[in-house]
Amino acid sequence: MSSSANPKDRPGTRGSVRHGRELERLAALEYLGAARPEADHVLQELVDEVRGVFGTDLCMVNLILSDVQYFRAWSGDLAEDLAEARQDPRGRSMCRYVIEDEAPLVVEDFLATERFKDQYFCVNYGIRFYAGTPLVTSDGQVVGTLCLLSTRPTTFGEEQMRVLGAFARAVVGRLELLGVLEREQAAREREARRGRELQQTLDSLSAHIAILDGSGEIVAVNAVWRAFARKNGGDPERVSEGANYLRVCDSATTRNSEDAAAFAEGIRAVLSGRRESFELEYPCHSPTERRWFIGRVTPYFRDERPGVVVAHENITARKLAEEALRDQKVLLETILGQAADAITVCDDGGRFTFANAAARRMALRDPEGTTLDITPEVWGTAHYPDGGPIPREEWSISRALRGETTVGREARMVRPDGSHYDVLISAAPLNNADGKLVGAVAGLLDITEHKRAEGERDLLRQQEIEARTQREERRRVARDLHDVVLQDLSGALQSLRLTHLRAKGSGTDLDLGEELEALGRATSGLRTAMYDLRHEKERPFVKSVESLVELNRQLTPGRETALEVERGLPEELPREVNVELLRVLQEALVNARRHSGARNVRVRLRVEGGALVAGVIDDGKGFDTASTRAGVGISAMRERVEGLGGRIEIKSQPGGGTNVTVTVPLEAGTPAPRRL
């Protein structure tokens, strides 16, 4: 037969294949994966056999793509350019008619047909004969042809076409098998690539990761996991691929075995679906370092088979930071606990969350857990220093909760029993890292004693002002006595002495001795009084004694009055001691001046056994201490000395002079900034 029925005379031929059908065919061809350059010996043997059976110049397996026909395999002498290209445009292919009509096509002699005499292969390659049958896949898609070509006309009957069709089915079977094998190989390659990518991903993570299957067997671990096992002397066989991690945990006998058992139970819970995930923090110390890890277990499905991902992450830095934070908290609480100021912290709702020891001592009850609503019950009612109550909205802590800061605000806290204490309050808002107000901190300094001391200082200051006024008045009186009264007395005494001398010279019986003596005593007493008015409570002790001795020298010009001060004597004494001792020494010097008749008087000051020892010694006529009753002056001296916690001793005998010794303890509070 020369050819099959003319395609132009049959409906549904070239140009009538629906677009959707073509897309399905191309998709089937892609799925088949047949358009590959790799040679297949089975396919090659098939085309060699077909060519041998039919005795043609060429036998080809062609796959028809969207725009080209692809030469999958051939037997015979294919033109060199076609063999090298392995393809040719679909538009000049004979096989395209088979694809479009989905039916065999036979052209016994190209030159004998009007339609194909100018066909490309006939004109350019001398082809005269063509017979092609469709390659139909198991799902009915025509993907190509098995065709015969020859340079000589050939008769080709139905039986021969039937045999060619059988060979075509064998070719399709081989192509489909190759497709299956290729897809399986591609799947294996994808799986291997996926495994490599998974391993690369696992190795890029810092956590120690293992993937377990449903039985607990390790199917993958990352590089960090392996490195940790090597570094810590672990058995790789027990913690690497193929090992059963659950059995490893179950058999743990180390000091962390309880953690291992708990972790194994967590893995089983996730595998069984009883838990969505599991995590456990645990210590993992080595002989050289302290370490902590957190182990996490999460579900993992591989090809719909359940498994888990086990990740151990080193949290040593966090744990050490937490320890440091706890230590800092303890240190801070210790410091705050020892602080003299009362320190409290409240949240943004006004509830006190912290109070140090000073705050608990100051408050009527433990402030922690209380709110601003019961502040009067905890701290007392807040008042201004002038006594008026402070409104709640003006409390320092209330202002701090509004974002304001107050420093050193004075308040008086009045307790329910009426007692009170004074405080300086400072308060500031507490903000978190985002600047949001989360509470307030307040410090209260108890200034009750300070206020009391301040009152005492004010009193002392007032007393000092009064004392200064008194001293100025005494000086004024002393000046008046000196400038007026003493001058008048001195003038009267001199006039009376002249009168007495004239009377004695003229023989007149005028005895003024007693009057002169009385007037002299009055003048001397007045001088002493002026000394007292000028110097009492004014000079340091030693300077005052020096002035006292100098006064006695002036009052008794014919008598030697000396002062001896030993080293180590305080130059200053407490005011009360200073005044009382001066008066005792003054009384002793007056007695020596009036009654002793001594030519030498010595005042001696020294320190002995923590006491001040002052003595007045004269070489006068003395007296019998046993038979002489103490006068008012000596009694006053004894009272003054005993009032200072000291003692007075008087030694004397007729013709042997007198020694008055006063011993006064130097109190611990005696100021001694300078020593002689």
C-alpha cells in the first residue's frame, strides 16, 4: 500500500487536536522522562531488532515535543547532522501526523504521492518510504512514534503494521520502566539532597541535636552533638546514629540519672502524643567547669512516621547570670537591710512589695503586702511640719506614682496613740526598660533625734546669747566700779591715810587704824570682785590661774607669789570645773594673804592618776588643824570640790606654813585639744 487514508479527508486531523489534549500529552511525556540523552541498551536492542525484522535503512524511536521531534534511539545510518543534533523541528517531521491523528501512517513511496513528494526528508535526505505507529502510554497518551524509513519504495501491509505496533508497545513498556527507574533515582537523589540539607541545617545550629524515630533510635545528629560526645569522653556508639537514645537514658547510672529518667519519660510522652512538647533544665558539670543545659523534645514527622527532635542547649551563661543576679539581689537586700534609712518599694497599684529592716522597725506593722489605703495604720498620719495634715494626693509616694520625684521632704508622722516621729521623705518613680512606670521607691530618714538636737542647739544658742549679754553687763559693771567707785574709794583711802599721818605728827589723839584697815579691805575686795566680773567663765583654766596669781602679786607687793604648771596639764577644762576650781584657789590665796603672814606663796598644778591636782602652799605661821574649827570659807571650798567629785586636804601646823591640796578627777569628756 502506498499510504494510509489522506489525513485531509478525515475529520479531527492536523490542527484539530484540542489544546488541552496537547497539554496533557506533553505532561505525560514530561512524567515519562523519556526525552533524555542517556543511551539504554535494552531500547537500543529493540530498535536494532525492529530494523532487522523489517530490513529498512532506519528504525527510530521519536518523541514529539511541543516544537521539535526528539530522536530517543535509532538503528541504521542517520544523517550526521541529525545524529549530532538528536532533534529536528516538529513542523517538517513525518511523525507529527501520527501524533496529531493518533493513528499509524504509512507512505510507501514519497515520490508517488502528491502530498509528500516535496517532503523535507524526501528532498534533502532521499527518503522514499515511511511507516510510523504511535507510542501510547498506559494512561492513553501518545508521546511519540516507532517509525521505519528507507531510501527505496517499500510495500508495507497490515500484518507488518500489526508487528510494528507490537514492537511499539514493547518500546513504551521500556520507556515507562526507564521513567519509573528515573523517578526512583530522582527520589533517592532528592532524599539524599534533603538529608544533606537537613544535616547542614542541623550542623549550623548551636544546640546539640538528635533526631529519633518512633522507637527512640537515633537517625541523625549534628556536628555539635558529636563534638560534645568526643570532648567529654562519651561512647560514640551509644549516642550516634543507630543507637537507641531511650535505652541510653534508661540505663544512666550517673549522679544525673534522675534527670535522664525524667527526660526519657518526656520523650515517650511526646512520641505517644500525650504531650505536645517537653523541656527540662539540668546540670551537666565536668571536673573542670560548671555547666547547665536545657533539653527540649518536639514532634517530628518523616514520611508520615512519627519521631522527635531532641535538642540540648547550653544555658550556662544564663544560669551563671541568674546566680550573679541572685547574689546581687542578696547583696542589695543585705545593704538595704543594713541601711539606716527606711526604704520601701511599691508597684504601680500602690501595693508595697519590699520593705527593709529599718522600714519594718519604723512602721507599726510589716509594710510588705499592704497598700496606700491603710497607710495611717502602718505608718501613721502624715502631717506638714507646721502640723497640718498632708492630703493623700500630696504624699511623696503618691506623687512618685504620677511620675514625679521629691527629695528631702519633711513630714511628721502621728501614730494612732498620739506619739509622733519626724522624717525626711524622698521618692522617685520606677520605670522598666521601655520607660513604662511600674512602681515607685521611697526612702524615709528618721530625723526625730535630729529635730530634738536641733531644738537643744537652739536652746543652747539662746542660752549663749543670754550668757554673752550677762558677760557684757558684768564687764560694764566692772568698768563702772573701776572707773568710779574704786577711784573714789582709792581717793578716800589716800586722803584718810594723809589725815592719819598728819594727826600722828601733830600729837593729836586721832586713831584711824581700824577705819584704814576696813577701807583697805573694801578696796581689795572690790578689786577681787572686778576680777571675778571680768574673767569668770571667759578664759581657759591655766590662763585664769595665771591672772589670779598676778592679781595676788599686785595685792601683796612684799610677798613672792609663784605659779608652777607641770607638763601634760589640760589647758582647758569643762566650764563648771573651771569656775569652781578657780573659786577654790582664789579662796585659798585670800586666806594665805589675810591670815598666813607668809613671805612666799606657791600655786602648783599637775596631773596625777587621771586627776587634776592643784595646791596652794605658803611658808606662813600655820595653825593647828586639830583645834581650829573650819570657817565659812573652808567649808565653802570643801563643798565646791566635793560637788566636782573630788576631795580637799589641808595640812598645817603652827610655825610650819599651810598646804591646801585639791584633787579633781579629769572626766572622760574633758576637752584637751592642747597640752602645755
